Amino acid sequence: MTSRSSSTIVPRGIALLPLMLFLALFLGTGVYLTLQGVEYAFYQVPAPVAVLPAIVLAIILSRDTINETIEQFTNGVGDSNVIAMCLIYLLAGAFAAVASATGGVESTVNLGLSMIPSWFLLPGFFLISAFIATAMGTSMGTLGAVAPIALGVAQTAGIDVAIMGGAVISGAMFGDNLSIISDTTIAATRSQGCEMKDKFKENLRIAIPAAVGVLILLFFLGSDAPLPPIGEIDWIKVLPYIAILILAIAGVNVFVVLGSGVVMAGLVGLIQVPDYQLMNWAKDIYKGFSDMQEILILAMLIGGLGAVMSYQGGLAFIVKFIDRTLARLSAKKGKVNTASAELGIASVVSLTNLAIANNTVSIIVASGVAKDLADTHDVEPKRSASLLDIFACCIQGLLPYGAQALMIGAMFSLSPLTVSMHVFYPMILAASAILTILFRKRQVI
């Protein structure tokens, strides 16, 4: 068993080649398939497959024996934070699948529609998307539920469909960024070692001003029109979503929160849904597990790859490079280093998401560097987790080749570029986050 301490790790740029290979394969395939006219080009090659050649290259480049390198890899895969993250993914998937199967999504959408006055359509759809995404933990699931209704309302009211599409994506990204069952939140909090409630509160300080700005902008861009007929609102089916939000904010252990959500959603189905039986519940739980298979496998493989690269000096090289680049931003050392580290965290996850077009994957890839920067420069774990999630959200929401813009573009018969140009929330959120980095009060060390 190898015993080299972290203090003896020498920064080596060559150790980053496996990560560069992974990004090149993922990005290169996406660009090529885009040029071939393939829809959702950046999602055709599963990320867990694209990372395999990178793992092989990391083993080849290692200066240790193959047995030692494989041990480093398996230690990374079996890291307690990685395993906890995977278990949370499974529970989150189970809750989402059971709640959806028992009618929670439809009731939540109807609840949101019932609260929108006709003069508040655009801001209202932002709020509906935000609430549903916060409850469901998925921007794509939210768009699938809300977008068809939003398109019909926009056409009836004479609202620019691109602006409506941007409003729906904006709300979905707001909720996905804040949700305690979102895979981005899970990845950010577990990798940085903070509680979800603390990251949630840190995010709110940045996200609320941005959301208010978007609401005001959308209000002036909107118009007045009647809403379509609203379906039945079953409050019992909405209850599991509301319950897990309250439990999470109250600081209850995340495993208890999600486990309770699975139980409540299942009981709602058994009581309220005809022919929903224990076998259906069991199958839905397993379906939720299966839905998380790709991100779970990727988290484990990236954890192993990150451990090998870290052991070979790759992450130390990135941290050293970022330190040198960002240290010039200010002359005050104590404040400088913390602000520089926060800008470094934002930069790393933003550049990674530009290449990968997947906010969860980008957080997982960038988390090791973010953790090192945070530890070195006294950035609180809740702060580094918040910045990781926020800037991944900002980039993802604005990418014309991201899944969100591609979905709305297809549904609304718009160019994805046109859609991304009207997604105002990520733009304002990025500005809000950068301002907090530059002007936040910090103790000078």
C-alpha cells in the first residue's frame, strides 16, 4: 500500500491529460454529431463511457506501480463522500419516480396555475417552474411538465414564445439550483463537505435578488390573457414535496428527508391512486434507482480518476496555476486569496460546463479543485458548494447546445440559440454571484 503524504505531492501538468482526454472525447463527439445534424448531440455518448479511456490513460501515466495506481483509483471510488453521494442519488431518484407516478407533478402544476392572475403570466410561469423544479429537483422534468402549457398560453396571449421559453427555463434553473434533491446540489454539498441546509441558505442570498430582477423584467415584457382550464388540485399529492422542503430547511439529515419523502409519496399513492399497490411502489422505487444509474456510475468513476490525478499532482498543478493567475486581482493578501479562490472555483466549473454541457458532470469534475482552493484559502464549504452549483447553473442555462435550450427549441419550434438569448435568470444570477465575490466582507487574515 502506498503512503506518500499529500505534502509530498509534486504539481505535474501531465497528470491532467486524462481529464483533458475525457473533455475532448465528450466535447469532440458532441461537436461532430452537431455538425451531422444529430439532435441532443452532446448527450449521445454516455459520460461514464467517455471517461473510461481517461482512466486507462491515468493508469498508464502514473509513476507508481499498476497495483498502487489501481489501489489509488479504488480508494477514490470508495471514498466516503462519493459513496454517500451515490446513496443520496438513489434516494432522490426513488422519491422523484414515486412522487411522479402517484400524480404529484400534475397536482403541483395545477396548484401553480391556480395562483397566476392573467396580468402576471410571464413572471407567473417563472414562479411555477421555480417551485416545481425546487420540489422535483430536475430542470428537465420541470420543462417537460410546464413547457407545453406555457407554449399554449404564450400563443393565446400573444407573448413572444422565445421570451416565454426563456422564462420557463429560468424558473427551472432557479429551482434546480436550490433544490435539496437536485443531483447538482447533492454533488456540490457532498464534494465540499457541507450541509444541504447551509448551502441552500447561502444560495438564497445570491439567488433571491437575481430572481426579483427577473420577475420585474418579465412583468414589463408580459401581457394580459386568460389561462387555459386548470385541472384538479389534490393537496395530499403535493404534500410530500412540501414536506421534504420543510424537513431539509430545518436541517434534518438528508437520508431521513429523502427516505421520508419516498414513504410519504408511496403512502399517498396507496391511499389516493386507484390500483396503486405495494408492487407498483416497489417498481417505482427501482425505476428511480435506474434513472440515477448514469450519474451514479459517473460519480464513482470520476471519484477514482480524480484520486489518481490528485495523487500524481494534477490537482495541485491546477490550484497552483489558478493561484498565480488570480493573485494579481488585488493587493490585499488576506482578502485577495479568498476572493481569488472563489473566482477560481467559479472559473473552473464554468469552463468545465462549457465543454461538457452538463451541470452535474461539471460539478463532479471540478469538485476536487474547488475543494483544494477552498481549503487553502479559507473559503467556507457552504460557500464553495454554492459557487459550484450557481456557476454550473448559469452556464448550463445559457448554452444553446445544452439540454434545456434544445428541449424548448424543439417544443417551441425555435432555434436553441434564440432560446438561450432569452434566458435572463442565469445572466442576472452570474452578475449577482460575481458581485458577492468582489464586494463581500471578509475577515483579513
